[in-house]
Amino acid sequence: MSGTLQLRESLDYETDPIFNITIVAEDRGNPPKRTETFVTVQVIDSDDQNPAFGRQRYMAFLPPNPVKGRILEIQPEQIYAADQDNGIRAPIFYTLGKDVFEASYLNIDPENGEVSIVKDIPEDQFLQPVALSVMVGGGFRPPPTLPYAPERCSPI
Ligand SMILES: [Ca+2]
Ligand SMILES: [Ca+2]
């Protein structure tokens, strides 16, 4: 006689990556005799979590001379996201939403999240704060987005 273990519900690596179960075998004697053994279950991670940004919102001021090649200084820290699948840590990549015109002046490095100016920004652009979205991909689900707002720095 053999016993088969079946899952009643899905396992989740992020909640419980490893756990033990006790298996009991009991005969039908009178009184019944029993014995126990233990099984350690190690759950393999699956790609079921989105990457997440370190912060909900980032800020940047355009430098006084916003020419091609300049890298924007992001506040309060460099844009950073990580996959939330702890076991896989799938590689991620950053993209900049192109939904506003001003985004055409900027580029985000897909690997390190650095934002740079790709063409000289005329003085009549970015007069008001602009909200841009940064997306991070690489997960199984559609990536999250968050607003990102560069502002023109007033000339000294
Ligand atoms: Ca996972
Ligand atoms: Ca993932």
C-alpha cells in the first residue's frame, strides 16, 4: 500500500519557501499501531511577483545648461527597482513613458535607471513641472508605473 501527497492549494515561495510535514501510517489493529515520518518540502520560486520601485515618486531638476548627454540628478535617490520574486530575481529593465511630449528629450538607461538628456532642451520647454512615468519590466504581470517629475531649474 502506498500514499500519495496531493496539493490542496498552490504553494507560494514568497510566503513559505520551505516547510515540514508529518506523515503518519496507522494499522487497523486493536489497538492500532502507528509510525511517523517527516517530509521537508522545498518550494521552487515562480515568476509571480512584479518588480517594485524603491519609491513611489522621484524628482529631478533640469540643470542650468540642459544639453544633450547631461545626466539628471534624481531626488531623493537614484531610480531603483527590484523584482519581488526572492528566489528568481529576474533581470529587470526600465523604460520611460512617451505619453508626454517632453519625454522625447529624455532617455532612461534600461539597465541602471539613469535618466539623461538626448537632445538639447530649448528654453521654452519644461517651463512647468512635467510628470513622466517610468516603467519597469521583466516580471510576469504588467509592470507598475509611477510618476516622475523633472522641473526646470531657475537660472542663477
Ligand atoms: Ca515568486
Ligand atoms: Ca518577477
